Amino acid sequence: MKKDIPQKKNENHESSGGTRTFPITSERYASIRNMLQTVYSALEEKGYDPVSQIVGYILSEDPAYITSYMNARGLITKYDRDELLEALVHFYFWANRES
């Protein structure tokens, strides 16, 4: 059974550099999760190590790490690297939280 991702407060945040950031909504988390599942499947079907390829993409922002099969490259490039990292950390802690 899938658990709902908690909604974040709808507050604007300002980082130390003065850049305004906006919390990712639960709908955006769901969109990122679905995209990552598609990208993972496409990489796996093409014989790549999906985790290594996605990490390579996130670290470098080089779309060559992601296959164009199943439009995986087009899907992942719609998201900012910071947004992907935030979502991945959120998914990790949400999945591993103590009940």
C-alpha cells in the first residue's frame, strides 16, 4: 500500500545567498517520482545501471547520461537538479522514517 507524501507548508524560503526558493508540493513530488520510475525503467531496459546513470546526470547535468529511449532524457531534463536532489532526499527519509 502506497503512503501519501506529506504536504509541505506553503511558505516562501530565502537561502543565505538571497535566492528565493519554493517548497516542492506533494503533486510535484509525485510527478518527479513517476518520472524517475520511467527513467529508471528505460535505463534498465537498455542495459545500463540506472542508479549510476541518474547519479551521473544529477552531478554533471549532462543529458548524455540518460537514454532517449521512452523519452527518458526529455522527461528528466524538465526538472532542475536541485529539485531532483530535494525530492530524492525526501523520498529516502519518507521511506525510512520510524513508524
